[in-house]
Amino acid sequence: MAELTTLARPYAVAAYQFASEAGELPVWEKALGFLATVARDPAAEAFLINPEVEQASKLAFLRDLGGDLLTPKIHNFLALLLENDRIELLPEIQHLFETSLRSSAGQIEVEVSSAVDLNESQVKALKEALKRRLGREVILETRLDPQLIGGMIVRAGDLVIDGSVRGQLDQLANTLRS
């Protein structure tokens, strides 16, 4: 996953900067969302990454599916991805593009994995605490992780806060070994 992010980041940054400067952020957001959905489809993915299929055929396939959604500039972006054998990065490029959009709007996406379901008041309190700590509006996504013994793990961009029991036990074990 980290490798995909590393490979996708320059394309996502370039797409975001270009779309922002051209005043086309909503157009690019919609197109990248559509293209990421297509790229996630197993049959479409198999076709797009098949080295025996010509680049022009792949581009025509995407153009036919996308129709008017794919402006000439987005079409050129797709051609670049195909030329560099990076078309499989579309879902990650779309995710990073969305992250840039949220960041520019003063928002941050936070994922919370917990051992038990969080109730509404816990989610609200956590959201407020994270907003104070991160200084941005928080878009919170919670998920249940049965592998956790207790507590939670919070991921916000590169920041990871491990408040799980397993994490605390690992820290204790490391402290005792030192």
C-alpha cells in the first residue's frame, strides 16, 4: 500500500495542481472518482493492465466509458498513465486527490479502529478532541477491529495514535527489554 501511495503521489499532486490552477477541481474530482471505480472493477482492471492490449485500445475503452466526463486534459492525463504503465494507480491517485481537496478546505480524514462499536457521544467527543489537536475539521470514519483487545487506533494522514491495549502491551514489553 505504501508503495502504491509513493508511486501515485506525483500524479495526484500534478492533477490537483493543474485542476486547481485551471479552476476545474469539481470536473477532475468527478472524473477521477469515475475512473477509480472503473479501475477497481476486476474485468476492467485485467483489460487495462494486460500488456498485450495496445495503449490506444485502452484509452478508447476509457474514453467510451467516460464520455463527456473525460475532458481533453483528463484524456491526456490517462494517456500519460498508460504510457508509464501506471493506470492501476487510478484508485490511489483519486484517494490522494480527494485528500488534497479536503486539506485545502481545512478538513482531514481520520480513521478510527476500535475493539468495540463507539456510541454517538463517544464519536462526538473523539471528533472534538481530534479537531482541537489537529486544528482542522475532522471527517471521521470508524470501523470495528476484532483483532484489537481493547482501546482504539487513530490514523490521520501520517499520524498514528495507538491507544489499543495491544499497543500499550507492546510499549511495555519494549520498555522492559531496554
